[in-house]
Amino acid sequence: MQDHIHDVIIIGGSYAGLSAALQLGRARRDVLIIDEGKRRNRFASHSHGFLTQDGVDPAIIAADARAQVMEYPTVQWLAGCADKAVRIGKNERSDAAFEVTASSRRHFSRRLLLATGVKDILPEIKGLEERWGKAVFHCPYCHGYELNRGKIGVIAGSELSMHHALMLPDWGPTTFLVNDAFKPDAEQLESLENRGVSIELSPIREITGHADVQLADGRTLPFAGLFSLARFEMASPIAEGLGLSFEEGPVGRVIKTDPMKETSMPGVFACGDAARQMASVALAVGDGNLAGASVHRSLMFATI
């Protein structure tokens, strides 16, 4: 018996993947979503900056989104990890273009959409990881307002952290914890001074309490919240395994796409954090919306 062929397989069922699936489900296309349940923002208890959902638990946003998408009868959900995806040639017996292996089974589709997300690489500072998303953040727009203009610490990871340090004074009195990551030059010191940023040169020993920074010289600096410009990497090896092109960014590489979200391999699309440098729930939803519509358009005028 011939294997079932989906119009689209979406790898990743978080905000971008679900948004894309919604467009495709509404176009009555046969969609399979494969998701292993590891949202990037699963450590945060509240999401901000997304109209109609400001302050809502991101897990609730994701659960509501999934429930709404699964109301469409042509959309299916597979809980599990997609291990491999390959491009296959069409023949007289099948018009499948892609084969995806997940949960020890092979799944086939005409189009492939990657919403695989990224994984944050946190600084190796004792006490930071368990506070990630709770008292240590990466996005001022997502979490700065809730600090209520309390004291803010910016942990440097490299010279790129200057950007964070210069932004955060709009949300509260800011201290730049250089932590031996780099040595600010005279021009950078002047820029920080002009923004009212205090500079702390003593290295960080560990983070305790809510967001108390224990310094190597024995002092303790209490903060309402801390920010760190963490690097990231692909959360899945699928894109690299397909041989897709990537774009290098200041804190990590993302899958290269054209304006309609198609990658360097025809028939493969990408959206969300894995395919854009700036990240938020709102941006992921918008990116997925565009990708879903673009995938549908490619199926309407199929040449592969």
C-alpha cells in the first residue's frame, strides 16, 4: 500500500509552526505537525508585548493556539522528535518530495516547513541557569517593564553586550557588569556615562537570592532583574542535515530564507526563531503566518 503523502510536514509546533499550520489548515491542506514539546520560552511564566496576550503565561498561549489549530480536520499532530529529513525524487508511483523520520516511522510530504527554533547558550555563571526566564532575561521589551524601574544589571558576554547596557536605562538604573568579557574603550565608557550606566569591573562569582550578584571582591549587588545577551544555536540538526544555507548573526546563525520564507532548497520553508535574528512571540506568529501562506502558494503553482 502506498504511504500517505501530506501536503506539508511542519517540524516544530510552537508559535511559528502553529501560526503556519493555521493558514494551511484554513486552506484545507493536509498538514502534519511534528513537535517534541521544548518551547524556547518554557522557562518564563509570563509573555509580554503580544497584543491581546500581554502578561499571559506562554504555556497557555501555546496550548490555546494548538487547540484552535487542531479544530481543523486536515491538521494532524505527532508528539515526538523529527530525527532526519531528506529530499527524495518524485516518480510515477509517488509525488512526495520529502521524507521525514520521526518516532521510528517515515512520513512523506510535498513541502517541508521548519519551525525548529533555537537553543540558548547561557553564560557559565553559577546560579544563572536556574534563574533564566525568571530573574535573568535576554529581551528588555519582553521583561523590562515588569521590573518597575528597579535596579537592573547587565552581564557582559562580549563587546556586543554594550547594546544591552545602553538600552536598559530606559527601564531602570543600570549597572554594566563587565565580568572580564571585554575592556570598554574610552568612547564606550563615554557612551555608558552619557546614558547614566554604572560600570562594575569586579568579576561575578555567582548569582544568589532573587537576582543578587556576588562579586569576586566579596561585595553583593542586589538587582530587580538581570539581562544577558546569550548566544544561541539551532535546536535541531534537520536544517544542517538538509544542507540548507545559513546567515551568521551577532549571537548565532539562522536559516537563510528569501522574503517569502523559502530556504536555499526548493520546497523547504523556514520560520520563527530558527529563521530570524530578532525573537518574540509576536514576531514568531507573524513569521509563521507568512510562511504558511507562502507554502500554500507554492502548492497552488507547484513545479516540484
